[in-house]
Amino acid sequence: MCFNHCWDNDIRRIEHLLNSVGPWVAFILLAVIGVNMVRESFGGDETVDNDFSTKAMLPLAVATSIDAFAVGVGFAAMEANIVVAALLIGCTTFTLSAIGVKVGAVFGDKYRAVSERIGGLVLILIGLKTLIQSFL
């Protein structure tokens, strides 16, 4: 029976596919988000959308689930201590989010457009870096 051998071949094919397509997907997603941020920075004031319908929330839930799944698989592959990793990620996220809320409250109105432009350009550059590194 070739169960282990066949499984290894499937994993290698998936790994090859992700290594060849992954950088392009990352670049396209980051570029689209970055360009949208730069474009919105030249617009007027944004309106808050309080839409919590299934149509609005489902894509966010799916994206969050995919992200969490990828992180979990990565931690399992590295044989990381999940409890320590979760605590570290949780504390870091809480701290940086609290700092971001405070800084945003202080400087938000004055530097909103400039911050959005810089953030969008940074995302585009990260996407380009990811794409270029895939060719090296």
C-alpha cells in the first residue's frame, strides 16, 4: 500500500502550487488594498457603515477563518507551543491596538490623508517585495 508515499507526493504538489502562486496572490491582494487606500485618501470624509448583515459579515468571517487556519497549520508544522504563541500574539495585539487607538485619537483628523497614502504605499511595497523575493 502506498498511502505514505502517495501522501508525500500530494503534499509536494500542493507545496509547489502554493510556492508558485502564493507570491502573486499576496502581491495582487496587497496592491489592490494599497491602491484603494491611496485613492480613498484623496476623497472626502468617509461615512461609517453600520451594516452587520450576513452579506456584509460573512466575507470577513471567512477571511478571518482562513487566516487563523493558516497560522494554526504553520504553528503545527513548526511544532510550536500553541499556548505560549497564543498568549504572546494576544498580548501583542492588545497592546499595539490600544496604542493605535490612542495615537489615532490624537493625530487622526490632522494626518488622516497622509497616513492613508503612506499606509497604502507601504502595502504596495510589501507586495512588490514578496513578489520580487519569489524570483530570487
